[in-house]
Amino acid sequence: MIGLVEVVFFAIIATSFDQSVANPGLQTACDESCVRTLQPMLDLIITRQTRMNNCEKNNLNERQIRIDAQLDDLHTKIAEFTSSYEKHGSRFFYIEKRKKENWFSAANICRKQGSYLANIRSAEELTLISTRLNQDSEYWLDINDLSKKEEYVSSSSGKLATFLDWHAGEPNATEVSETHCVSLLNGKMKTNLCKSKNYFICQAIDDVL
């Protein structure tokens, strides 16, 4: 962008050129005079241009630093993901075996990791995951009937669960029952109080069904 200083500078140059053309004999004296007169302006223009160039370089450097930081963060997340999530069948799962949480807290922890509580899709997937779980320990799944009793849905998709494999006597759907959240115990599903504390399983986000 041309500023006032540059406009004045070019105006003086133009005037000097017109005078030189009109009076050829004055050209040398005018040129020397113009140089002396315009040198401070010329120095100022050079200084301003240098500052603008430096400013542009700094902006580019800042943008590059931000991009590099984002890439580093992405690499860190990928490393964390690959170190904690295991592939069972065609999908990746994280199995929490150290700390117990209620169903809502477990779901929130999974979401903070960029995932959801697990919604098991098939008997094969259930078998593969069950081999990685501690015997006689319960693990929260994504399935619940919090919205409508005996209508078990995946909270991540809002759709009816496509696969259910209950323990004998389950689901516990009596009128007084408050067991709305589904957990996994020894390879079978059961209903449980959502406020109960259990381990949990997260699934990596893919095509949530």
C-alpha cells in the first residue's frame, strides 16, 4: 500500500523530470539537488519497506509455528491412541481396568478421548472383547433405556441397539427397577443402576451405529 510519503516522493520526481525536460541545461544541478532533497524520504521509504518485509516474515513465522504446534499435538494424540486402543475385529477399543466410574462419568471420559462407550455389534466382537476383560468384573457399555423403558438404544447414535446378548433373567425390567444402563459381565450383558461404579469400554469413533 502506497503511503503519503511515497506519493510526495513520486510527485517530486515527476516535477523534477518535467523541469529537466523543459530546461536541459539545468538537469545536472537539478539531479544533484533532488538527490539531496529526496534522500531523507528515500531512506524513510527503504526503512518502512524493510519493516514491512520483517513484519511479513514474522507473520509467516508465527503461522508456521502454529502449524508445527498443531502437527505436534496431532502426532501426540495419534501416539496416545495407538498405545491405549487395541483392535478387536475391525474396530478399536479402549478397556479401562484400573478405575471405576458411574455410567455417566464413564461416557464423559470416553467423549473427552474423542470416542464413545462401546456399542458391541456382533457375537464375534463380543467374544473378542470378552477375552480381554477381567473375570467377574463389570464393564459399562453404551446401551441404555433411559429414554423409554425396555427400549435399549445406543446413546452415541440414538438408534436401537443392533446386538444384545443377555444373562439369564435379564434385562431386569420390573416396574420398580431403576437399572437403565447396560454393563458386560463374563461375556454377557445385564442391566445395572447407572450410578453404580464399574470399569468401562470405549470405542473409537467410526461409523457409529
